[in-house]
Amino acid sequence: MRDFATSDDPAVQAQLDRLGALSVPQGRLGLETIRAMLARLGDPQHRLPPVFHVAGTNGKGSTCAFLRAMLEAQGLSVHVATSPHLVRYNERIRIAGRLIADAELASLLAEVLDACEDLSPSFFEVTIAASFMAFARHPADACVIEVGLGGRFDATNVLEQPAACGVASLGIDHEAFLLAPEMGTPADPMARIGFEKAGIAKPGVPLVTQAYPPEVTKAVIDQAMQAGAKTAIRDLDWRAEAGAAISYRDRHGELDLPLPAMPGAHQADNAALAVAMLRHQDKVVVSPQAMAQGIGAAHWPARMQRLGTGPLIATAGEREVWLDGGHNPDAGAALARHFAGARLHLILGMMANKDPQALIAPLSGNLASVQVVPVPGKDSHEAAAFGPQARAARDVAEALRALPDDGVPVLVAGSLYLAGEVLRLNRQPPD
């Protein structure tokens, strides 16, 4: 399966066409290719501002959003690398607070591909090389870098001395890659996931994590010890409880922080992880006041996002329309908690390699209807995979038009690729 991207800028599109034509050798794992690429490009990863490196199954993107917002509330300039993009490839590279401009993006991609195309790099490896080059060439006070997939073999894992590494919530996802049999790895699936994500640990660098079951925590600690990292594990080294506010405490003291503006009870956990990452490192100073301000300011598109007025949503009538790119059981559980007791019309698009019950099962008590749409450009589950109540629709617009005039809210979910298409059609691209 290949990633995809399009651009209205002809120069960018020419390079995206080159990216789309890349073919990675079957079964290739490891960091050798990205290291060889970066060496040809002058090793820009060694010239970055202090880096906050974030892995996890769910919540890593939101944790990055909280980190960025807290750092910016402190008055600092921040580079950010995240994935995937939703509408425009430019979303993956944010330079000192602004999405990379088309002209610089086209030039960077051309530079990387011209220098490294013969190494058979992946779409993501080229993206990370371009990101690191951009970040090395522009001044900033900090970098926030999201792991793409896993951690141990992710292209971002060439970073040698981040300010802090973080591991967000864990769950089973990307099984073909993260659970592939390998000698010396944990046999328990969740412990193996923890092992892979904690593979970003670095010598002397804080590895800050959420709380996990004992066997997972052991795998994380083992990875940290092998790397020589310093662990800061929730409920062991730091604590946070969310009620009317977030009560946070660690060896530095206690903080009372506001709840996030982002919907979903799980966002308090992601905000707390960002706070813990900042408080367990000593390269960048962020005050409690800036942390509180950042928690309120952070936003992350297509994660429990209520859609605003736009041409697509105009077809839905007078009702709320929510968008979420979640596609695994943990995401389903988070959605079920948020919509507990509410009736929903679900419009679902899910790639064929995902579990069709991941969202349907936890939301089963909420569902007024289920319509299944294709994920643009991807192999997708047919309606039959979601049970006898599911009906097929050609696209989200058709599904919205088919809803009864009952005012019941709508949730569009199941894929970030689908979420990106919804944002594009509703003219709400991330900024």
C-alpha cells in the first residue's frame, strides 16, 4: 500500500509524483537507508533545536499538539513534523509555527530525491529527510517530532539526543509490521507493542510514558535500560487525575491545570503526558502558566472534531457532524466514552487491513444507522463486513443526504484518509 498526496502547485506536484512512484523492497526493515540518505544530505538531524520525540498507538498526534501549544505559549518558536497529512502534504512539515510554503517544499523534495532516489527510499523516509533539512536550516527554539509507525525502526529514530521521548497510549495496530515474528522480542502482543514503541529510548534521555499493564511496563523498562534512558512512567514517577481539572504531580511538585478544549476525556491523558515530558527534561523551560495556556489552545484536526459550516455539511441539515480518524479498538473505546448514552448516525470508511469491529462493537449501543463508504484511493471494507444493519453509500455526501430528518448527530469515522477527504470537501483544511 502506498501513501498518496496531491498539490495545486505544479512544482510540488512534480515532486509528489516522484514520491508516489517510489517502491520499497519487500520486507525491508531498519534505519540503514534513512541514515545513508541523511549522510548524503549533511546529517541535518545533528543540527536541530531540542527535540521532543513522541511515539504511541493512540494519542501521539494530540500529545504533539499539546507540546507545540505549550511551547508556543511560552513564547518559543517550534518546528513540528507529524503524519499523515489530511488534505495537503505541507501539513507534515511546520517551520517555526507555519506550514512549509510550496516553493520551499518543492525545492526540498527535489533535493532529497535527486540525492537519494537510487537508495530506494520510502515515501516516509523522503519526508523525514526533507523535514530534518528544513528544521536544520531555519532557527527555532524546539522541535516536536511524531513517530510515523512503531518506533524502533521508524525513520525518525535516527535522532540521537532528544530533550525527551514520550510514549502515548498503546493498543494493537499495524500487526503485520509490529507483531512480525522476531527472535528476542516479547511473545505477548501488547508487550511487543510496548517494546517497539519504547525503541525510541536514548542514552541519558527521559523516556516518559503513560501507565500500562505490568507485562507492557516491563517491556518498556527493559528497552529503556538497554538504551540507558531514564524512565518516567505514569503512576510510578508521575501522576495525573482528571475531574473538574487536571491534578498533576511529580517529584517537582503539584500542578492544577485546566481540562483541554479538545473534546474527549482521553485528551486529558494526552495533555498530562505532554506536561510530564516538559517537566522531566532540562533543555527547554516552560512555565506552569504556559502549560495551562497551551492545554486550552491546542487543537488537532480529525480527532473528535465538530465540523463547521461548509458545502459538505450543508447537506446534513440541522444536526451536529463529528469527524474522527480513529480506526482501532482503543479509538473505538474513546469514541464510545465520548458519546455515552447518545444516539448517532455512523458514516464509516475503513481500510481493508483494519478490524471492521474496532468501532462498530464499542458503539453498538449508540447506533441509529450505519452507512459504509469507500476510503478514497484505498482498498476498503464493503458494507457486509460491518453487519446486517450496515448500508453502502458511494461517498460521504450521499450518506449525509440519505439520513432521516431527525436531528440525530452524525459521526464520520474509521480512517484518517477519509477524514482528510471530508475536510477537503467541507473546505476546512488544517492550517
